[in-house]
Amino acid sequence: MAQSMAVRAALFFARAYNLTHVWIQSDSLVFVLAINSKTWPMELYEVLMDIALLSSTFSVICFSSFIPRHQNSLAN
């Protein structure tokens, strides 16, 4: 849940600064599986719907695949 809320906040930030190209990486396998799923878990539905709607406002948006935490030194 925290990862999806952080992504939603980042997308609001990107939109506020008129960014047009966004690349999202995640070390949360739960988030990556959820965002790429055709059906979303009920507890994440509202946040993932916001992410989907916000995503449509960018020229290019990329949700990259899962990155193991030990390889994600930039975020840590």
C-alpha cells in the first residue's frame, strides 16, 4: 500500500511540474504485480485507479519491472 501511495504522490508531483515523460521503478513485487494485473486487489483499488488516471496525462510513462531491493540502492 505504501509503495502505491508513493507512486501516486510522485505522479501528482510530476504532473504539477509539467513533466511529460515518467519512468517508475519499484522494489515492491506486490505493487508491480498489482499495477500490471487486469484485476486489482480491493485494498489497492482506489490508489491504483488514481495511478491509472494520472498515467493517462503523460506523453510517455513506463512502469518497469520489479527491481530487487538489494539492487535498488538509489531509493535506499
